[in-house]
Amino acid sequence: MKFQTQLQLQWYEAKKISWLNSQIQNQIYQNLLTILKKLKIRGGFFLEIELVSKTKIQKLNQEYRNEDKITDVLSFPTLIRLQDAKFCQFLGTIYICTDKIIKQAKTFKQSPESELKFLVQHGFLHLLGFDHEQNPKIWQNLEKKFLFPRK
């Protein structure tokens, strides 16, 4: 039986980031598709990635996690099936703070592109139901196996 998985990404505010081109977006897409395939998750999936300011991510963090601080990535999973799409499950939205991408890229001595890839994959694992706070050992194994490595 042939393994069939489809994935669609919707980017928001990506045009505001000069270095985020279609090649990087395609690499991120391929990385996420690889995660789905290696986890043997089949089906059609849709998710949103929104690049936001530190003000917006702090508001989201306060409102949904009761933490009044800036964070790098937040994921909001959902299990709602889209009515207009054939067998396409909306996984949710990943919010990534653009300021944190730049700051953390410098901290980890890597490019902003590499840091973005890491954060998208981190958020994606959360959308798939994995949690580093509830299951740290499982998360560590997933990080070793799937996350774009930080240098």
C-alpha cells in the first residue's frame, strides 16, 4: 500500500520578512511532510503559520497560557475538519515571534532561516499532540529524530 500524505501551509505576514523566500518555505514544507511520513500519519492536512510581533505573541501568551511574557512560538491545535476541503484536517495555527527568530539565531550562532525552521517544526510537533512539558522523554526523542538541529 502506497503511503499517502498531503500537507498545505498558509503563511501570514511572511512578505514582511525579506529573507523568507519561497525556497525556505519549500524546505520547511518538506521537513514537515517528512515528519508526518516518519510518524506514519496519513491524510490531508492544512495548517497556518503566522509571523507576529513580540507585542502580539505576548498578548496571546497572556490570554491563552496566563503567562505575561514574550515567547518564541505558540501552537494552537484543533481537530476541526474543513467542510470545503476533501479529507483535509485543519491542524491549527503556529504563531512565531519575528523578533525572537533574530535574537535566538544570534544566541545559537545560526541563520534566522535555520531558527525559523526549528521553531516551525517545534510548533508542528505540538499541533500533532506532543508536549515537552507533559512528556519530556518522548519530546527529547522527537527532537533528536525530527527537529532541524540548532548549532
